[in-house]
Amino acid sequence: TEANCFNSEVEGMFGMIESSVARFRNTIRDLAAVNESQRGDRNDLTEINLEETVKDIAESIDHLIKESQAEIEVSGDKSSTFRFSKIHFRSLLYNLISNAIKYRSPDRLLKIKISSAFKDSGFELAVTDNGLGIREDNLDKIFQLFSRLHLHVEGSGIGLYIVKKIVSNAGGKVEVKSKVNEGTEFRITLPLQLY
């Protein structure tokens, strides 16, 4: 019995160590992504297809989508292509989708709508969810590094900072509309004339 208690304590400590190491790895990965987002490199531009990018991201986080039972709908000019950094576009879309999953409401099934359009101002991308939403007085804080408004959710507070950096470095803009307990919409405009 004493040996069983000791083994149980050791297992618990190993569990905490593994959890800490995993969080540390994730933080290193996120900081590397921040560093990557600072680059305004125009040499890696390629043809981007929204529908294919969403499909690729959905496959990479399939376990999260199944666990949350999220529905992802893509509409608009989804089969059209435009030129952008593939790594950067995937990163900003990945962060917006994974944020929608993290901050989903426990009261309803998560629906994520991704739409796009080509306008005079450039390529416009909107990612809308029906999640927890963000209070109006917190909207100006969400793009700050390490900002986390819902502490009950695992996260580093880096994802939206990366989104803002990528869009800003491309000369674009990000707009956010949100209502608490209704959901959030991120609208990104990327200036096509630069590419």
C-alpha cells in the first residue's frame, strides 16, 4: 500500500512534468511563428486557393473538429486563387479557425463560416463563428501579445497577434465585430495590387 502510494505520486509528478514540457514546446513553437510572421518576404508568393487551404487545415486539426463537432462552411469566391505567402495565409487562417474552436459556446454546436470576395480594396476574407464572443471593451486587447481574455481555455495568447502581424506586414487590415454569447467575425482585407 505504501509502495502503491509512492508509485501513484511518482506517476502524478511525471504527468505534471510531461504537461509542462508540452506547454513549453508549444510556447517555443508559437514564438517561432511570431518570428516568422515578422518577415515581410515577397519571395515565397504562390497561388492560394481558399477551399484547399481550409481543407488542409481541417485535416490537420481533425481531432479538434470532431471533439467540438464544429461545422465549417466555405462560401464566396472559394475556388478562385490569389497570390500570397502560403505559410502566412495558412497561419492566419489556422489561428482564426482554432480560436473559434477554443472559444466555442457550450450552449450550441459550433458553426464557423468562412467567406471570401475580390473587391476593389483587395481580397476580403471573413471568418465568423457563433461562439462566446468578446466584450466591446476587450476588442482593442485581443491582438496584443500574450493577451488571453478567457482563462478557462488553453492557449498562449499569441495566435491573434500573429494574425495581426501577418496582415499588417502585407499592408492589409483586420476588423473585428463581436457580441457576447452570439459570436465573432474577423474580416481581413489583403491588398491585391501589392502582389
